[in-house]
Amino acid sequence: MANHHEHANDSMTELLDLDAEVLRSHLSDVTGWVGELTAGRPPRRILDLGSGTGTGSFALLERFPGAEAVALDVSEQMLHRVRDEARERGLADQISTVQADLDTDPETAWPRIGAVDLVWASASLHHLADPHRVLTEVHAALRPGGLLVAVEMDGFPRFLPGEHSALEERCHALLDRRRAAALPHFGDDWAPRLAKAGFTVEAERVFDIHLTSPLPAPAGRYAELSLGRMRHGLAEQLDAGDLAALDSLLEGVARRHDLTVRTTRTVWAARR
Ligand SMILES: C[S@@+](CC[C@H](N)C(=O)[O-])C[C@H]1O[C@@H](n2cnc3c(N)ncnc32)[C@H](O)[C@@H]1O
């Protein structure tokens, strides 16, 4: 069981890294926009809330080379990856990690990290049991004039070409249903929540991403891993025909030339 768990987490860290690599140009658009929103006053201290492997921290430090970042996550395994990558990139002095579970007792959940100029929360707000409480803490941690950038997604990307897209949609429909039960805040409209926590919502941007051939090199592996996790997770729910079709697709999916990457990301910029 422990092995199964470790394996699942390993594939999650790889999935987060692949997402950032394949969507590099989108991520760069978003950090470029953050650059515009902070023009004249670039952030010096950044908090990456629910950092995962730290892809947001690294992208932001590329954009703001003078800054330092604090990567916060509940998972020590994720933070281990952040530290390794920081060393590899020669950024060990600019990134620190904080292990904290934002869902535990309000008295102890918010760690002492000091004031920050920018909070980046990518695909993390929907994990929280009590987003309002955490957003209130984020507001308090920001310096006046500081910015919270929240990124959320419609789900994992779609990859398959036309003749297989109905199968992919059936899989996503099952996943969506399961996620709605496990993560009730997934797909929320964050603007009213941000306002309720004291923020001024400056902008909300929807990025409709549709990458076509030639895709970034790691896209094949991203599709393989993503569809493989889906197949594994839905083994009990898919009917035999769909399961067999997915298995045979998975065989050569990483080498296909007709994959695309389709996903929607929404970004909110909110000011203290
Ligand atoms: C989908 S990942 C996103 C990671 C990263 N921000 C990215 O965009 O690639 C969500 C992250 O939130 C973290 N997380 C979930 N619940 C948390 C909690 N209660 N406290 C702190 N971190 C949490 C998870 O460990 C995971 O690394």
C-alpha cells in the first residue's frame, strides 16, 4: 500500500512538472501579466501557496530575478522536489520551503512567514476545506498594495484527436463527478470569495489554451501519464469496451503526432 501511494505521488510530481513544461508559454503569459500589474514596484517577497513542485516559484523568479520565494505546501515530498530543483538552478538562496497544512486548527495553521508582496496560488485554492479563512490570512500576510494571483483550471487537459474525443469526454465526465464530491470548491467563482476576504479584484482573465502540432516535446509523455492515471482511477467505473479502447490507445499515445493540448485556465488578480 505504501508503495502504491508513493508511486501515485511520484506520478503527481511528474504531472505538475510536465504541466508547467508543456504550458510554458501560457505560464510566461501569466507571469508577464503579473509583471504589468506590479510595474514600478516589482515583488521582493513571493509566497507560493500550495506550491507543489514549485513551478510557479521558478517561473516567477525568472520574471522577477531580484525576488525571493517561499514555497508552502502540506507535502514534504513536494517541498523536497522544490529544494532539489532550486539547488539545480542555483536558486537555493532565493527559495525557502515551509511545510504547513492550511486545513488544520486556525490557531496553528498559518505559519510565520512574514509580510509578502505577491501570493501565487495555482490550482491550490480548490483543495482547501475553508478557503475563506485562508484567504483572510493571505490578505493579512500581504503588504498593503500587494497582489494575490489565483489560478484555477477546468480539469486536466484533453489530448486525443477527434475520433477518440468522445471516449476522452466520457472519462472526464466520470472524473468531474468524482471530483465534485471530493473537492467541493473546484470550479468555484473566486471573485466574490476574494472580495469577501477584503481584496479588490482587479481582473479576471480566462485563457483558452489549444496547442496543436508541433507540440512541446514533453507533451506525449504528459498525455500518456495523464490518460494512464485516468485509466487507473476509473478502472471500476468505465465499461469494458471503453477500458479496452483506452488500454490500446495508451500503448502508443506518447509517440502519436495527432495529439493536441486543450484546457482552460482562469486567473484572478486581487489587490490588498
Ligand atoms: C494541484 S497541486 C498544484 C501545485 C502547484 N501550485 C502547481 O500549480 O503546479 C495542489 C497542491 O496543493 C497542496 N495542498 C493541498 N491541500 C493543502 C493544504 N491543506 N495545505 C497546504 N497545501 C495543500 C498539495 O499538496 C499540492 O501540492
